[in-house]
Amino acid sequence: MRAAMVGWGHTRFGKHDGLSLEDLIVDASRQALEDACIEGSEVDGVWLGHFNSGLVSDGFCSSMVMQADPGLRFAPAMRCENACASGSAALYAALDAVNAGRCRVALVVGVEKMTERDTAGVTQALGGASYQRDERGMSFPQIFARFAQAYSDAFGDPSEALARISVKNHANAMRNPLAHMRRLVDFDHCMTVSDKNPMIAAPLKLSDCSLISDGAAAVVVAHPAEFGRFRRVVGFRAAKMVSDYLPLSAKRLELFEGPALAVQRAYAEAGIGVDDLDLAEVHDCFTIAELQAVEALGLTAVGQGGAVVRERQTERAGRLPINLSGGLKAKGHPVGATGVSMHVTVSRQLLGEAGEMQLESRPKLGLCLNLGGGAVNAAVSILEPMKA
């Protein structure tokens, strides 16, 4: 057996006026400790996933976790940064430490406070995750517009599928009380350029873009020798990470090769295939990323994802429900929190604790696909309930 998650916490995602980065860290950390029924003094190490890149002035924030519980004082703490996969980077680092026997119990927190800067400031900060030699000054909508254009050139216009993904994820968010945007959108709105749905970076409209959000999520990770004292455990059948070239020009953007390879390696480690999965949370920072994730998961061949979406295979009652939380598109995307949030969301589904989001037939296997940058880093976890 390997290290597993034994408790978690999750703030609401959204615009949190009056709440600082530290407030969000403390809230999620306290929730996770309480959920695991442990004190801070029982934690052997702390990992914080946080992108920042100028979003806030706090450049050294790993020890802010200690404000959650005085017992955490003097535990080693470190910050992990891997663009939008910073949360998964922190979680995987903690898993490695626990599996190596360096820790018995670890606390992992993912967080971002994005709304202290205006849209232009956030755009500039996020742009730091691109290849500065060639891509300086490009926004991330422009970066993922390159993916969408490459996909369109190779396989045909994906606009209809992108609109349907947006409609689906907004509908799913209506069941998620922690989601940033609990508001329905319709297909015609998402298909049409308008004052309310302007073109952001052709062919991506506003309805194709994720949100600027504040929020945090946290998990407690424990060594197998400790499982007996926890009331429930969610384990990792697989946890694989792949990093690809940073420059967009070095990759065939329509193929989503890094994420696809990470998924394949995770399936191999878990001894499963796509049809064994019951749900997935994937990184839809832009709707094109979810369309390409559908293909990376193996639901269909590359270039054929639009048919899967049109056939509603990824909807709540479909073959593989994707982003029941609303995804980054509607749940929100506080960058450093996203990877940890995915793991909390899937864990709650696997244990029947997802409230209105809960699938009617309790799932047995769930997947998380968290991306960093322009599909540069891909972290894939396959989770299963071990003790409920």
C-alpha cells in the first residue's frame, strides 16, 4: 500500500473581498485538519501549492499554513510552483515524502488570491507561465487560441463542441455550492459573439475562458501504517506526472501529447482503461483543453472528440461524466488551488459525500487531470476509496 488522503477541506471559489491569501490558507487547512480529526502537532510536513507570479506581494508564504493551528509550528514547510499544476506538484511532493518514510502525516494546501489585481494585471501575471523568449506578452487566452486554431486546421472547426462543453460545465456548477459561477448559459449564447460574449482571442470567446478566482483547498496525506486511526481513506491507484517542452513552437498543439502520455502511464500503473473510470475532473482552463482532454483520456481518437461531446457522453448521465464540479470554467480557477481541489472533489464523490453533485450510483474509480502552462505539465491521478 501507498500513501493516501484521509481528510480534506475546500473554501468557496470566487471573489473574496476582505479575505487575504493567508485567510484562505488558514480556512482550508483548518477544514482539512478537522475533517481528518487530527491536531496540527500530528503533522510532520507541510506542502503549499501556489503559483503567484506577482498576483500578490507575498513571495514567501509556505509558513502561513502554521496560522491554522499552533501545533504546526516548526513542521518543515515548503512552497511548490508548477504554474496551474502547482497544487498537484505540492500533493505529489507530499506523497513522495510519505511513501519514502520521511513523514507519517502531511498537510497539502493549494491556494491563489487572484482578484487583488485587475484583469490586465492577472493576464500579465499568468503570462509568466509561458516561454518568455518567444511568447512574452501573449495572454493565456492567446496561447490556448493557438491550440484551438491548430485543432481546427487539423480536424475542422470545434466551435460547436466548445459551446456544448461550456453549457455542460455551467449546468454542473449549479449543483456545486462552492462554485464561483452558478449561472446557466445556453448554447446559442456560447456560439455567438456578442457584447456579453466577446471574442477574447479568436476562436475563443469569453464563454470559452475560465474565471479569475480566489480560493483554497487542502488534503491530509497519511502513511499506510496510520490508516487505522482515520475514519475514511482515498488511495491512489496511480499518480503520474509528465513535463513537455515549454515553447509552443516545439509541439504539435492539436495532439495534446503530454497529457495523453500522462494518462496512458497512469492507466498502465493502475492496470485499467478508460472504461473502468466512473468520473473525471479535467483541466478546462479553456474549453479547447477539455475537448482535447476527452481525446487524451482515450474516449475517442484524436480529432474525434466533438462527436463524444455532441453525443453527451461526458454529461452527468453519460459514459464518463467530466467536471461534475463545474470545472475550472464555472467552479473557478484559483491557479494554485486547482489541482488540490480536483482531488477533494473526486474523493467526495468516491465516498458518497458530494451532496447535490453526487452521482446516483456511487463511483469506484475517479481521475484527475491537472495541467500547467500550455499543456507543459500534466499530472494524472486515479483515485479509489479504500476505507469509508
